[in-house]
Amino acid sequence: MPLSFEILIGILCLTFSLGTKSLIQHAVAVGNALKQSDKEWQTNTNNALIKSSKRLSDLLLSGGTALFQWLTHPTAKEIYEICAKPGILIRYYDDHSIHFGLPGNDE
């Protein structure tokens, strides 16, 4: 059974008053506890990641995981530099590969 919001806030307040961690660390812990107890959220998030990964893989004709895609190409460095100019963040590796994170939406 998921923890109620009131119990989680109580735990947050108690741990904040007793500990030396910052409020944000406790807030993240509460959020993680909520996510771990919310099986519907987990299922929906997993399905969304798989769908986004498939969409990116289809666009790039590449391989990877549910969180990113790899592309090996002779012009990987040039692709990286072109993407960097408008602020598209990808990671370049010396083996002529680039690493793309999942896009936030279809645009």
C-alpha cells in the first residue's frame, strides 16, 4: 500500500529537523518513495521511455538502450559540431560515435 502524502510530509519534516541534509535531498527521497510505491507511474514511465527510444532509434538507424542511442559514423565529429551550434546536446567519442539522449517530445 502506498504511503500517504501526509505521512511522507511528516517523515520529511522529521528527518529535516533531525538531520544535516539539505531540504532538496529529503524532497528527492520523498519523491523516490512515492515513485517506488506507484506501480502505475512506473509502468507509464517505462512505456514512455521505450516508445521514445524506439522513435529515436528509428530516426537514427542506430542502437542503444531505453535512455539513449549510439550512432557510429565516419562524420560523427562533424555531426556533433553541427548539433552543438543550435544547442542540441549530444556526446562525441573518439571512436567516431555519438551518444544521443532521448528527446523530450516529437519536435
